[in-house]
Amino acid sequence: MQRTNLGDMNCSVAQCLAVVGEWWSLLILRDAFLGVTRFDHFQARLGIARNILTERLNRLVEDGLLKRVPYEDHPPRSEYRLTPKGSDLWHVMTAMRQWGDRWAAPNGPPLKIRHTGCGRVVQVVPVCSHCGERLDVRSVTAIAGPGALESDFDHTALAHR
């Protein structure tokens, strides 16, 4: 089935999905956040075919989310490390994990996150960068940004949510 090229849409969510919307890519990034760096380790953890893993890693490198770091000359081998662009997806991945913990983990979360600073297990929550209040869908309003086109906003639908 041919997918639409989301990269052509004037939408930041679509732009993100154009880069990481394929499920193997997200699982590779999940493992990279857990400290996996080597091809064989990704392959063993994911059970993914080597050719598909190679393709996905190459794409993540091309898109600037991972970088290759050589660790052996003979034979030439590289590790895959998160770039700042890749690291910025941590909150996205954490939100997805927490959603899965709540709605799709009948035996409880398979992974918990401990805050290094205080040692406590935490839930990551979005807060306002100005006042510190917790954010959710009912506490925010979408407004046009500098890259918006008039066609990007259905003002009627936004006003009635």
C-alpha cells in the first residue's frame, strides 16, 4: 500500500511522522534511548531482519536522528548514537510509553523511569514553560504560528472544541 508523502503537509506532526512514523524506526529510537548502540544489539533485541534494520538505521542517520561513530577498523564497524535532533524525541517517546502503560499494559508497565536527581520513579508530565501549571488538551488553545497558512486553520472547528 502506497503511503502519502506526509513531508509535503504544512504540519509539524506530519513532518515528524514523515521521519519517524514507521514503527521499526520508533523501536530503534526506543532502544537507542535505553543505551543500545550496536547493530547486532538492535537486531537481537528487536528480532528485525538485518536488511530492514540496515535500511532503517541508514534512514535515521540520513534524517539526522542518529550518527555513525566508528569503533572498529577491521572489519569496519560503527555504533549508532543519538544526535541532539534524535534526543529531542525523548519526550515524544516517553508520552507514547506512558500512554501504552496506561491503556495497553494489563500486567503493568514493563519499564519505569527513575529521576536521577532524587532517585524516585516518576511520570513525566507536560507543564507550562512560563507558569509551571500542568498542561492538557483542555488547558491550551491552538493559535496560528509564523509558518501557518490560512488554509491550515479551520477557525470554526477550533472555536468549538
